[in-house]
Amino acid sequence: MSKHLKVAIIGSGPSGYYAAEALLKSETTGAPPVEIDILDRLPTPYGLIRGGVAPDHQSIKGVAKRFEKTSSHEKCRFIGHINVGKDISLDTLKTMYDAVVIATGAPLDRNLGIAGEDKYGVIGSASLVGWYNSHPDFANLKPNLDIKDVVVIGNGNVAIDVARVLAKTADEMAASDLASHAAEVIHTAKLENIWLVGRRGPMEGKFTQKELGEMGELENCVTVAKLEQIPDEIGEVGEKEIPAKTKNLAHLQSFTTNVSGEKPMTLHVEFYARPVEILGGDKVEGVRFERTKVENGQCVGTGENFDIPCQMVVPCIGYLSEPIEGAAFNQGKGKFKSVEGVVDDNLYVVGWAKRGPSGTIGTNRLDAKAVMDIVLAKTSCSMKQGGVALDQYIKDNDLKTVCFDDWKKIEMEEESLASDPSPRAKIPHIKEMFKVIEK
């Protein structure tokens, strides 16, 4: 019987790396030693840290250094460019490892569910964010920004990120890792109005004070809010929420004194409005909204409609996980079915794939630790071969995978291609990544 617990983690984003970190740290508490393979369908690790975090928020991306330390551990491997469910089945993986952990996050956009959302010009936030972050899935998106008006739907940080990236100048984004193909389009656009629209009120918004505050510091864009929609006080909120809500309210109140047109672009912050229809023919020409109010914590319609003319709509209303054959999945909630992270025999789930897209990056650390404690309690070392079996499978099926050293070659190339002060010039296409690896 092997003395090592063989674990495969599907997904190399924060939840996957935090799960690996928790398992490696457990050895110091007397738990069995582990051998971990972290699998990802892309040649690049770090998930939303690389492909989802706003390109002008470089400090958040710093957590990748922590994940790199995990990858350098002798008992942990990164294996990129292997798609579980396509290149190898989940059931096959389960025969190789004592435990398999799904950590694939929530990469798919949640639909608005209204008429007209199939029109040209409706682009989900996962697609648009992936496009300006050089994600290979969206590098060829080619959104049309030769327009004047954009409506961004959502009351969270993703919506604010999208609006901010579209509003910032080239100089403001110089120290970012904004995709070059996106920079060419965004910084030559003639946008005049960006609408940031939420169903609920300002105190129900999910944005954080840092992100909201940045909206008042844009060089080329003035942020305005309606005085009648912004309260004088935060009202009744949980004690822990008071500091953040107080700062958010102060930012919003400051926006009410701004005037549309003071700068070339205006960001209109609009509350109490839910979309009911995307207007236009084949292309977006506007969005019809219904006025709402919040009663007993519920958002209800008032029957009053109004239209906002626009040529692009970006829904930022949440994300869904992608099913994997062989794992129980809740289609309605867009996440894997589990009991405290246990999906089935020797199959587990962590992070957004487990609980939905909620919490911060740090939330995934606590979540992963809790599930890995269950893995260690329920799992025994066996005769399964783990990585040895996977390596043989890769060889037998002629799969072209990427190791962490290969990724470091890509990273070094991206850093060498960057123009100061940008930290990197991301390579958006997988074929180009392999050219770098094979130099």
C-alpha cells in the first residue's frame, strides 16, 4: 500500500491552489503525506487571477506568487492543457487517484432571461472581461466599440470593473496588463455615455468602497448619480457592514454634485431599475427597464418603464459553473451538487463550483481548507498510481500538456515583451504559447 495520498485537483484558480496548499500543510499535523496534480484545460495557471481580475488591479494579482510557491513544492505538479471531460473522463481520473477535487470555478455567464438578449451587441461580462484579459477563449471576440453608449447591468465589482476599464485612458491603463488587442479598440473608441444600472438601491449594492471610489477619479469620465436615489443615511445594516456602507454612501453622495458633460465621457449610476427587454432589430438599440423598489428586502416592480438608448449591453449579473460528465450538477443554481463539498465517493468540490460565485478570493482559502479536512478524514492511501497513471495516459493518448516550467517560459516571454510600466504583455493564443515553450 502506498504511503502517499494521491489527489487530483481540476482547476488551477484560487480555490484549486488553496486546496493544494491546505493538503500540503496538513502533513505537519500528522496527516498522511500527499502527492498532488493540479490540472487545467489552459496552458496557464491561476484561473481568474490571470483571466478575471481587472488588468489595472495588479496588487490583487500578487497572490499568484503564493500559488507559485505551492507549485514549486516537490509533491505538487501543475499539468496544463488537459481538459477533464474531453481529453480524459472524470471516471478515468477517479480510478487513478484516491481523491479528485473539482475546482473549476464559474466561467459561464448567467443570462438575463429577457427578450432580445440574443441581439448583436449583448456581450456577457465573462466574455468581455476575458477579451480584455487575453483569455484564449475570447481573444477573437472583436466587440464593436465604434459606438456612443454602453449599458452595464449589475451592482457588483465586476460591473464597476467593466465600466472603469472602458472609461480609462491609455495613460491610466499604462501600468496594467490590458490585452493589446483590447487596448487598440478601447482607447480609440468614441464612447460618450456608460450606464451602470442595478435592480436594487445603493445600500444593497455589492461593490466595495475601493472600487466605487475609483469611479470618482477617472481622468476622462465624470461619474454622476441622481440625488433622489441616494439616501442621507445608510439605514439598518449589520454592524460589520457599517464602515463599508458608510464609505460607499459618501462616494455616491459625492457623485450627485457632479454634472453630466463635465468631461468627454459620463458614467451614469442608476439604481432601482431592472431590464425587461433589449430593444432593436438584429442589433442593440437600447434597453427597456422597469422601475423597482425594495420592500421587506425584496425587489419589486412598480409598473413604470423607461428606455435607455445604447448600442452595447454588458450583463454582469453572475456566473455559472460548467458541468462535467460524471459529477452531479444543479442546473438551476449553476453549481455542482454536494454535501459540504462531498459530491460522491472520492469526488469533492471547492470554491465557486461548490457554493456559486460569492465572496472574495480569500473566501476560497477558508472554503478549500474545510473541504480538504473532510478529504483527509474520509480518504485512505491505496494502491492507486496517481500521477504515474496519468502520465502514462497522456503518453498513450498523445496529449500535449504543459508543466510549470513550461508556464514559466511563457511568463518570462510575456514580461520581456511588456513596455514599461506594464508588468507583462499577455500572449492570448494557445498556439503562440506553445511556440514560446518549444523555442
